[in-house]
Amino acid sequence: MEIPYVVEARPDTGLNNGKLGIWLFLASEVMLFGALFATYIMLRVGGSTWPAGAEILDVPKATLNTMVLITSSVTMVMAWASLMRRNLGQFRLFMSATVLLGFAFMVIKYFEYTHKFHHDLFPSTSTFLAIYFTMTGLHGLHVFGGMCINAYFLGKAPGTLLTTAGLAAVYLALLGPLRWAAAEYPGFLAGLCWLLIVALPIGILITAWLLWTKNNSMEIWRTNPQLLTNRVEHAGLFWHFVDLVWIFLFPVFYLL
Amino acid sequence: MSDNHAADIDKHVRTYILVFVALAVLTVVTVAVYYLHLGVVASVALALFIATIKGSLVACFFMHLISEKKLVYAVLILTVAFFFVLLLLPVLTSFADHIGVAG
């Protein structure tokens, strides 16, 4: 079955359906993060004191992460431009760079989080840390989601490999602080068990699904290159949005 | 694809590189301003101002909002309006009467 308006624009909207869809989704994302920014303002203005973020958080690491994310936005848009030029080799190069930069962002964030945990700084420690972990955690989840989508466009083998490596890295990242916390606080042992019982099978299922399901990115490239180009553009809109959120999170938590 | 189209993309790519440089410079400026220790009001205003410029650069050029269809603008105007209502919600509900009183 031919799905209409994936390449050509719908006459009434002037857009292809994917473009309109992703913008509506991003509108809902603005409200999601908007609610949390409103929460931040309320907590900060309503609180009797508010700590200086730079005294608790790691400004150099966050500055580096800002640069990493900005660079990944450029490689993302270059990946799209490569497809517009119908240059698959260049696309693969830029898209892989985008996924790897997302990975670098997560690794740096992991070191930041672990450092906090080792100094007894948890979401429950203070209101500041509660909203910090909530917002940067949600943002990190978005980075991870974007990485999975971007990896998918590289084709079955690279996509599955990169997503599985990413999942494994997430587990290792969670395992470290959880194992440490389990030793410090016996209650955390339950968290460790939950990770193994719930999260691990989910990861295995995701990898199994990626191996079993058809990844038609390269097939689409051969039959309808503009469709893949459009999909990459829409995934790019999501990726740039995630970058945009970080541009605000960085000064709000680290510098103000 | 026509040559005209390819030349168009080349022009886009040059813009992306310029935007990247601008974003990198503005990131450095954001951090530099922090180390000036300007006082709360000035530093909040300045940091948010720079972040807004950076965000606009990303939205206009990377997300192609500089030349987008009317419907996308309509969706975004509505979103931005509700976003600001959301941010003002704590003020609109006079939170000061209820929160932080005990402290």
C-alpha cells in the first residue's frame, strides 16, 4: 500500500505528513518541559534559600557537554544535507558522528551523576537536586531516544549494534552507582534487583526486536531516497529540539 | 537533482558552519559572564538573553524555521503562548500566599 503525502506536500497543509506530525509532537514536548521549567521557577521563587548551582554542579563538564551537543546538531544537519546531495557515504559518516556525540554526552553525564552519588548528593537531598535530576534525567532520556532513532537510519547492522552498545552502556552506568548504593544503604539492593528483573529483559527484547524486524532504511534509500531524506530531517528536528532544551538547562542549573 | 538545488544546499551548509561558530562563541560568553559575578538580576537576565539567542539560532537555521510553512508557525505560536501561560502559572495563582510562608 502506498502511503500518501510522505514525500509530496499535502495541498491543504502545504507540508508532508511527517513534518506536521513531528512539529505537533515537539509542541507537546515544549509543554512537558515547560511544566518542569514552571516547577523550577515555583520552587526557586517559593523557597527561602536557593544554592548556587556552580558550587554543587560541575561547570567545566557541563560546558564541554554543551559543546558536544551543539557539534552533534551540526553533524545531524550535515547528515541531512548529505542525503539532499544524494551522498550516502557522507551521510553515514555524519550520522555515525551524531550518534557517537550523543553517546559522549551520556558518558560525561554519567560521570557527573556518579560523582554526585559518591558525595551523598541524591534527588532526595534537596529541592535543587530533585529538580536538577528530574530535568536533566528526562533530557538524558531524550538524548538516548534520539540516538536509537538516528542509529536506525544507518541500516540494520550498524543500527542494531549501536543501539545494543548504548543499552549495555546504560546498564553499566546504572549498575555502578546502584551497586555502590546497595552497599551503603541496604534498601537500594531492591533497586539493583529491579534493574536485573525489569530493565535487562527489556533491553534484550529491544535488541531481539531490532534483529528480527525489518530495517528498511537502505531499501528506502534505493527506492525512494527523498523519503529517507525527509525522515532524517524529521529525526533531526527532534534532535535539535533536545539540543535546544539543553541550551536552556545549562545556564538555569549550572550558572544561575 | 538540478545543479541549482545542489548549489542551494552548499549555501545552507555554509550557514550551518557559521551558526555552529556563533553557538560555540556564545557558549563561551555564557560561562565568561558567570565568572564576572554580576549579581542575581543582571546575570539571570543576561544568561537567559544569550540562551534565547542560541535557541533562536538552532530553531531558525538547524530546524529551518526561517523558511517554514504557515501551519508550522501557527502551531508554534499557539505552543509559545501556552508555554508562557505555564511559566506564569505560579505567579498567576499567587503562590506567595501559600508557599514558603511556614519557612
